[in-house]
Amino acid sequence: MRHVAILLFNEIEVLDFAGPFEVFGVTGRQSGQTRFSEPPFRVFTVAERGPVYARNGLCITPTYLLDDHPQADVLVVPGGGGIHPDGTRYGTRREMHNPTILAWVKRQAERAELVLSVCTGSFILGKAGLLDGLAATTHYKAIEGMREAAPNTELRPTERWVDNGKIITSAGISAGIDASLYVVSKLFGHTESVETARYMQYDYWQ
């Protein structure tokens, strides 16, 4: 069983974390599945503090805090946020300057098997130095912000996800579902990812 840790923070985009949570949470649990003797993933959320208030006011209680959780085999860094008219940053644009979050992401990434960012979660990976010399994508409206966060990264804004081997980045919001299904395919084969998508009735995955 692989541990999937999903980072949470205030103003996070709901589908950015909920999409991957659903994909990894239902993988291998379809009716009649006999391939796995136990669920292949244990999914949990981690935050600096709780509760977390996502976009549009959704309140979430994280499973763990940064200093008390199982080691992540798969680390998911979602996105969400922006800049208010007065210049105040929120969501990822705030957390990309949070030394506690950056240090935690770097520590987890060192030991994780895979690291996946969704949308502007790539800003956090970029600021943590994890995308230096690599290629990445993000939300199509966040390309300039990505240039600031990851100046030494090749941007591929037209790609749904970009796989660098250990580190995978995805485009905006719903692309996190595709990238998570890609991770399932990478770890367990394409047939397993198709079965997971079929169970979710996610008709965009072939």
C-alpha cells in the first residue's frame, strides 16, 4: 500500500485536491476487483494547521498536520489562489513564499516515489527548487506567475500533464484527475487506470 499525502492550505481549489483524492481513493476498489489483496493507496490530507478553508468557503479538517503524518509515497500539491486588487497574495501565491511549507515539501519530495502538482501547485514546487532544469505545465492563466516561481523551468502550457520521471505537473483544476489517472497507469498499468476512470464515470480517459 502506498501512502498518498495531499497538501491542504487556505483558498485551495476544491477539485484540485478532491479530484486526486477520489482517483487514488477508489483505485482497486471496484466491484469484483481481485488483483489487490488490500487497497493500493491510503489517501490522507496534511496541512500546516486546521481547519482549512478552501475556495467558496468549503471547510476541511486535515487528517494530519505537517509534523505528524505517515511518510508520503506519493505527494500531491494542489493549487488555487491569486492576488487581490490590493496586492495581497492568497492560496498558492501566498504559500509559495511560506518557508515552512516549502521546507516540508522538499523533505517529503526527497523520500517520495512520485510528486504530483495540480494547477498552480506547480508554483510551490518551483519555489522549492524541485522544477529546476525540468519541464512543467500549470493553469493556462497562470503562465506568467509560473515564470516568476520557476524561472529555470521549461514551460509547456498546452500539455495536460508533464512527466519528468519522479515529478509530474498538471494543468488547471480538472487536469488533476487526468494526471492522477496517469499516475495509476504508471504504477499499475493502463488497464487499472481505465477501470478506475470507468468506476468514476469519467469518460474523458481512454
